[in-house]
Amino acid sequence: MINKIICFLTLLLSQASWSQDLERTVLKGRIISNTNDLEGVYVVNSKTEAMTTTTSEGYFSINAKSGDTLVFSSIQFKENRVLLTPENFSNIDFTVKLNLLMHQLQEVIIKRYDNINAVALGIVPSGQKSYTPAERKLHTASALDPTANTENMMAGGSISADPIFNFFSGRTAMLKKELAVEKKEFFMKLLDKMFTLEHFVDRLKIPVEYVKGFEYYAVENDKFTAILNSKNKTATEFLLGELAVKYKEIIAGENK
């Protein structure tokens, strides 16, 4: 008797499930978004667990009926749940808009790798001279190119005429001056980084209005710039004191 009841209930549930499947029809639709990458989005009927994926243009088709919920899910989109209504089945242009999922970084770690450079990566040979912008311009303008094209060759020679032209036109001299200014600006910044304004005024007794002039006076001294460039602060400070004495004598002579 019990077996008959179980068989009856099983048959009843199967008929109910079969009748529900008959009620469902193929729903065709399309997803839209602010991107052209619409392929592979999962479309799941949460009632029946039926699943499909979208095409490259965002189209999909799935068995469903009014009252079912379609779940749209993908790694690049926010999940969207749509409760189907009778209008969705009569609408030939059933579309679902998906919003892109923005992944926010919680932490950014920047590591410094001093041993990774153009030489270590084999981009340039080792031992190459590093040029500043002014040095590069001067080198380009004054270097003789033994591989110059025939059109640019001097008669009877095998070098480019550009360096000769730059020399007589004064461009080479101008670039040399530009390089000299660049070097002085470099040493001025290095001097300001090594010593504070108070050091010049309180320690060296340079009037505050003459400090900048004294810095220019100091970087004109080749011996001083060589020591300054070595970043030996003790030796730099010692020579700076000697130059300060001479500079104050110049100031005193001008103010007589």
C-alpha cells in the first residue's frame, strides 16, 4: 500500500513538473553595456537553474515564463536580477542593461629595483656616457660623423659638414654657453641642498641679500665645484669658508 502511495506521489510530481515546463517558452533577449565585450555572460533561470551564455553581440535565449527570475552574472559586470513579466515575452526587443564592475585596489606597493636599468636589460652597452640635455645638444652639433651620407660630405672628405657649419655660425659656442649655465644651475641646486640659508648667514656671516651672489661666486670656482660634486660635506664646508672670506672682502671693497 505504501509503495502504491509513493508511486502515485512520484507520478503526480512528474506531471506537475512536466506541466510547468510546458508553460515555459524560449525567451530571446540581449544585454547592453558601455563596452563591446559582451560575450560569455552567464544567464541563469533561478527557478529552473537552466543556464546559457551570451554571444559576442550580447544575444541570448533561455526557457522561462512570467514570474521567473533571470540572473545575469560575469566577472566584468555587476550581477543583475530581472523578474520576468508578460511584457518581456511580447517585447521583441527585450534588453537588459549591465553595469561594468570597477575593481578598486586596496593597496599599491611600489618596489625600487636599483639593479634594473637599461644596461642590465641589455638595451644599451655598458660604459656608455650619460648626457644631460645640454651635453647631448652640444655633442650632436659638434661631433664629426664618419658615416655621413655622400650628400652631406665635404669635398674630398668623409665627415658631416654640420659640425663645421655649427662652428662658423656660432651655434656651437651658444650650446657651450648653455652647457655651462646648466652645470652652474646643477651645482647651485646641490649647494642649496647641502647647506641651509642660516648656514650662509649665521655661520659664514654672508649678508642675506648677498647669499645668492655668493653661491654664484662659489660655483665659478672649478676647485670648489669638483669638491662639491664629490659630495664630501666636510671638505666642501672648509673650502666654502675660505671663499666666504674672499667674497666678504670683495663686498667691503665695493661698499667703500
